[in-house]
Amino acid sequence: MINANDAVEELQTMGDLVRWGASGFNEAGLTYGHGTDNALDEAFLLVRHVLHLPHDVPAYMFGARLTKHERGQIVELLTQRITSRKPAAYLVQEAWFAGLPFYVDERVLIPRSPTAELIEQGFSPWVDPGNVHSILDLCTGSGCIAIACAVNFPGAHVIATDNSLNALDVAAINVEKHGVQTQVELVKSDVFQNLPAEQSFDVIISNPPYVDTGDMAALSPEFLHEPAEALAAGGDGLDIVKQILQQAADYLSDQGILVVEVGNSETALLEQFPDVPFIWPEFARGGHGVFILSRQELITYAERFKH
């Protein structure tokens, strides 16, 4: 692989630079999972960002010759991806969720939850989308879930909580970016702690910390750039999930549902609560480890969740 200085001189087209970047990423053994899952897509994202081009770049553009200044900027960014091991989303400070762009930096997780599909589908068939008037997003981070809910349920009031003031600052940027200030309310809260008991919601949704001790110890450098407190959740990965299971029924309307992502901690959850009728939706765009429970199911199994 040629060095950066030679790359600026010798590589001429967009396609040249995507290929060069992907080759370098593979040689360096980078890992992905923050919006892309392979070296070519990661390199293309960074090249496209420098050139201010949309996602759906037509094929003929890959043969377009670039200026030396553009080539220099691209080579610098691709090289930074290798040397810093920062995910591309942090380098460009943008990630997409549910078809919407969000500002991100290292104060928050990079949006990638499969719950985007459930939001786009109006949480149907588990609720009637026309009867969803209030939504609670626990552990909101960048605010992507709350804002996607607001966009897809324009008549609903959305409360988004997080225990991190840094995360809420990022969420506030995104609330303003999408113009949903009158619809989305940001609240500093450790799970339900600072929510009035009289409030009820038709949907409670959460992508909480759920990474167990073993998985935390095995994280690649890319994932270590994300805030540890938004990932780590005890030995079994269920510290926060159990809090949610214990309290959610008190904050749900009669026909309300709880939607929680637990990722790889799905196994531990099923081992500890084998008789609870969790629903595990399948996702057309990939992903797993998201369960749904109704308020009545949470009440029925309340005693189990206390232990």
C-alpha cells in the first residue's frame, strides 16, 4: 500500500480513494459496527463526507477526478481513521437513525439500534399507532430514539431521560436540529427517578447500557471511544434492564408496551426469567436482542422481577 503523500499524488478518482482507504482499513484490522459493517462502506462514508455528496452517489461518480485539495483532505481523514481507531461517525460527527441524521461526538453512543424499524412501523401490531399520545425514551443518549419517535408520531409528547448531562447536551443539539423542541422534553433522570409518579406513557422504549463484564473486557478500540457508562451494565449486563422491568408498569398506560434493547444479554435475561413471555421482533435490516412486554405482563411477573 502506498503512503499518504504518494496517495495524494497518484490516486485521482473517488473510486481510487475508496479502494485505497478500504485496503488500508483491512490491513490495519479495523473493526466496524457503528453504521457500517465493512471496510468499503466505511471508506466510502468518509470519502463522501469530504466531497459533500449524498448517500446515493451514482456509479459514474466513482470515476470522477478529484482536485489535489480534495484528495489531500480525503487521505488525511482516511489516515486518521486508522491511526485514531475512532469510528467514522465520530470523525464526521454524524450518524443516521430511522432515516434521520444526528450530530454525535464522544459524549454519546453512536446510534445503531434496530429499534428504528419498530419506530418506523409505529410499534404495530403491538399498539395502535393512532392511540400513541405519549412516549418515554429512557437512556436517550444522542436523543435519536426520542426524536425519531417524535417525527413518526407527530401528535405525541415525548420525554427523553438520561443520567448524563453531557449526553443531554448532545440530545439538545439534535432536538433543535430537527425542530422538535415543542414535542420532545429532555429530563435528567436515573431511569425513572426524576419522573412524576402520575405520568403515564403509551410506549416506553429504551436502549440502556447492557454490555456484560466479559464483553466489556473484549471490546475493540473503536468501541472504547464510546462512553463506558453508556455500555457497561454489571456482570450479566442487566443492571439497568432489571430496574426498568421492576418499575415500568407504574408508568405505562393500560394498553401500553415496554420496548427494550438488551443485545447479547438476551441470553442472560432468558436464563433468569425463563417463563416470562418476552416477544423478540425480527428485523429486516438486521439486529437482535430487543424485547417487548405489555403492561399486563409486567404486572403479572412483577414478583419475579424483584429478585
